[in-house]
Amino acid sequence: MVTIEFHDPAGTLDAATPYAARLSSLAGKRIGLLSNAKWQAYRMLPMIKQWLEADFPAIEVLSEDSYPQGNMLIGSEEVAQQVKQSGVDAVIIGNAA
């Protein structure tokens, strides 16, 4: 009998690592935008910044230009430290695809 093994490249999730606590409100918060630089992110993230600033007048939104961009960079420890040092309360990571 032939045995065939399959590899699932998706990996597994570590249920012991919870998501970050959610903010109760965005009012008066400092939010960073982090771009993976995929298709149309250069259009969508500035729009999100504009919408947030319109809906929450006391919010401060750091544009995607505040941090390195692209999937090869945004997952690095250096960028994580840069985000922490920028003093944001939360980060929106996104693209527009």
C-alpha cells in the first residue's frame, strides 16, 4: 500500500496568544497607519485617515508614510519598535486589494 503525506502550508494558530485589547473609543487617541504597500493602499489609507479625522475631531492619525512600507518590512522587529516608539494607542494595518 502506498502512503501519501500532505503538508498544510497554512500552519497553525496559537490560541494561547490573544488579540490585543480593543479600544473603547477612538476619541483623543493616536492611531498609526501601517501599509503593506499592496495594490491601491496608497489611495485607501489616506482616505481612512481623512475619515477618522472627520469622525473623531480629537484623534491624531499618523499617515502610512510615518513607517516603512511593504510586507517585507512591516513584520520586522525594527518596525515594531518604531511603532511602539511613536506612542500610538493602536495601529491599522492594511491594503486596498
